[in-house]
Amino acid sequence: MEFYIELFVFLAIIFLIVISNRFLPWLLKAGIVVYYSVISYIFITTKNKIDKQYENITPVPDAYWDKNSAWVDTMTGYYLWSFLIILLFIYFKWFTSVKSKEAKGWVLVSSFHHWPFFYFSFSYSVFHTGIDHRGSILPDITPK
């Protein structure tokens, strides 16, 4: 389970945002928690199955990296796109709930720190930067 520390931290942040938000009804909060719990269970069990299938095989075949990378890429979309929708909904409700123009401006300003995170996260998950599935930026130049 130590492989999934980052996932658990990400889930804790989402759960804190959702549970402490006053704009989401309790039934929707429960639905969001169930959704993230279910996709996390599916992600972890499938990832462990992929790892077990290629356990004790050296060198690790390219089929493992392809299957593992495709699975992680798929699940990244399920995590990040739904999180974006939740944040957009919360900011929309917050923006429409304040009355003064100054308060609306401050709501918009407070949302600006989220956009660089989403821009880089989604541009990577959708368009795949030059980093290959093994984390290498440079092409493999080892002699064959």
C-alpha cells in the first residue's frame, strides 16, 4: 500500500474539500465519497493484478509498461476530470451566492491558483508530453 500514498493524499484533499463545503448537499457529498472510493478500489485491485501478472519476470517486458501506463492514464481521467467538475460547481455556487461585485471579484481571484494545476495535469493526461511510459525524457540510445 505504500505505492499509493500519493493517491491517498489526493483522496484526502478531495474529501476535505467536499465534506467541508456548504454548497453541496449531504446526499451529493456521500455520492462523491462513494464514487472516489469505488474507483480507487477498482484502480488498486486492477493495478495489483497487472503487477502480479508480471511479477518475477526480468527484464520487465514492454507489455507490462504498456498495460500499466494505459491503466494509469485511464484512471487519471476518472480522478481529475470529476475533480475539475466538482471544483467548477463549487466556485459557480460560491460566485452566484455573493451579492457585491467586489466579493465576486475576490471569488474569481481565489480561483486563479487552481488553474495552473489543472492546465498542466490535463495537458499531460490528454496530450502526453514527451515523457515516455518509463519516465524518460530522452530517447533510448542503448546499443542493441
